[in-house]
Amino acid sequence: MVVPSHSNPGPWFGNDRDRVHFEGAARLAVPGLRVRAGAGRNYEFDVEVPEYGVVRYLVIEFTMQKPLVPVIRVDGPADSPHRFDDGTLCVWDWRGSAHERWEFRDGLRHLLGLVVEHLFKEAWWRENQEWLGPEAPHGSAKESPRESATKSNDL
């Protein structure tokens, strides 16, 4: 379980210990994981959608403004009932309980697993017009934690 260090007042990606804890398992599990640092931190890699054999290019972005809230972009078809207006993925109901959503302390490896599962569900939905698993209503990106400062994990 990863929790940002409270000894460093800056974002977690500015603290070596926090960054290594967050990224560690993903760096071992995902060959070709690329990291871009700058005003935030981006993780980029190619992922194969299970059972469909298509490869998608994935970017997960953490910004200085919302360092604990990932913005998830993927190439390929954007038609999906679980995308925000800007095309980014809506992978979980951020208003749900902690066991129903990803939180920073879960780490990057867990986040990558959720995204791959989401891409499979999107491919299935495009083929069958059926979403596998539970669904929660959502609207625009403005209703996500990326735009709201009311959630505790939205620092």
C-alpha cells in the first residue's frame, strides 16, 4: 500500500521514496513502461487488449494541480459509454467506496490492471453493445475529481 510521504510538502513525484513505492511493481511488471517527468508525471506504454489482440497506446498523466488523480488517455476508438467528454477513460465511480475505486495508495501497477480491464470491457461493448460488470452514471469531465476539490483523494 502506497501513501504519499507527509515529510515532503510537494507532490509525490518530487520525492524519490514516494515515487519508487508508487512505480515499483509496475516497472517490474510492464516491459516498455516509459516515464516522462516535467510539470507532472506521465506513464506511457503499449498494452494489448486481452482476447482482442489489438495494441493500444496508453498515457496516464498526473498533474501538479491534481497529483493524486490520474487522467487516462488511450488511442483507438473513443466510442464508449465510459469516457468523459474529452475522451479520457472513466474507469471507476470516484464517488463509490474505497474498495470500488482506485486510490493513490493502490499504486501504479493496480491502476494499469484496471485500465487494461476497462479496455477489454470497451472492446466487448463495441462488439456486443453490453457492458460487462457494474456501471455507475456519470457525466462530463467537469463532474470528475479532476475538476472537483471536494474529495479527500483529490489533493
